[in-house]
Amino acid sequence: MLTFVGLGLYDYQDLTIRGKEAIESADMVFAEFYTSRLIGESIDSLSDKMGKDIKVLSREEVENGKIIIDAARYKNVVLLIAGDPMMATTHVSLRIMAEERGIKTKIVHNASIVTAAPGLLGLQNYKFGRTVSLPFPQENYFPTSAYDFIAENFARGLHTLILLDLNPRPMTANEAMDILLKMEEKKEKGIITERSLIAVVARAGAPDCVLRAGHIEDLINENFGPPLHTLVFPGKLHFAEEEALVRLAGAPKDITRD
């Protein structure tokens, strides 16, 4: 048996009862933290609280699947994943791999930034388009596909959830806004400018979660505190969403009419 257990957004207290029971009954417990990570709990602390040894796997080990699949052939194995287990295609592929080899699989769901960010900001979830990931630019490598997807969503009046790179360290909202503006310089489509409306969610699920919305030029130098940070690029706003951004995220009252 291979059970995918979602850890939620912040720390040990986000674990569901079903998730705790799965961990307690497991013969082996693995974890991966390259797709996302808990910001309020270390792996050693989580291991102590659960009374289980937890082996953290690399991206390659999870994508290859051999270590997990070999163990799950004869043992009850749990893979711990921050957020909700099936939000990453890597985990879907691993589940299919297990099922093809006759290994039963189970999923223990939990909260995800995909639903938490819209809810925190008061934006309507069904009005979001494709979620995009924003990587750190590398030397001689500056991908702009994220911009293209944001532009497609925006043209349809849809909001865009922007997930920020975690490697080699968590990207800040400030760095992400700077990267988006640099993409605009390359694309020159006028989609993302200093006057564009943007929303920041910092440390979703944490007691000190921060929500801010406003023009990029007004937020790009603001201190949002420690990671994890997430951005939302709004599309066409319903009047209730406008009010939510003002009241919940501190946007100026005339922000959506600029």
C-alpha cells in the first residue's frame, strides 16, 4: 500500500486525523519538500511528534519512484507532501506507477494554496485560470512562459495564481514582481506594468499570515516577512471581489478603477 498524505499549509496541527492515523500505521514514512514545504515545522520536529523516522527524498528519487515503489511492494508506505498530495503531476505519475505494479494507493487530502489564496483574498475560485509557476532566472536562461499564461488568463478576465520558486531558496514576492516586470520588458504587451494590480499572500495558514493588494510599484519594496509567498494577478473583478481586496488585503479604495 502507498498512501499519499497531505500535510496542509503550516505545521503539525494542520494534519488531519486521517493523516495522523495513516502515519501511525505505516511501516515506512517518506517525505518530499521540493514541490512545497511546511514553514512552521521542521522534519525533525514532525518526526518526533509522530514517533516515526521520516526519510526526506530528493526530487529525482520521487520522480524516479524506485525507492518508494520497491518499499510499497511489501510494506505499508506513506509519502508526506506539503499542501494537498495530488496538486503536482509528479505525484499523479507516482500513483499511476504504483497501480500499474499492483500496489494499492490511497490519498489523504489536506488544504492547498490553490484554494487558500483565493479564499484569504476573497476572490472567487471559479474565476481563476491556469496556475503558473515562476522560476528563478538562470544565467543565459530566462523563461517567459509564465507571462504568456498570465496574459491568456487576463485576456479572458480570469485571475492567475502565481506559485514562486523554492530552489535554491524560497523566492520572495518582491523578487517575483521584479521578474514579472522584466518579462514585460521582453514581451512589451502592456499586461504587467508598475501600475498593475497585484495581490500578495505571505505565509498562508500561519498565525502571522499577511495579505496585501495594490499597484506593483507600491508593493514591490514592501516587507512581507518570511516565506512562503504567493502572488495573485487579478483579472476582471466582481464588485464583491473589489470590496474584499480593499477590506481584507488593504488595497486603496480606488485601486480597481485606475
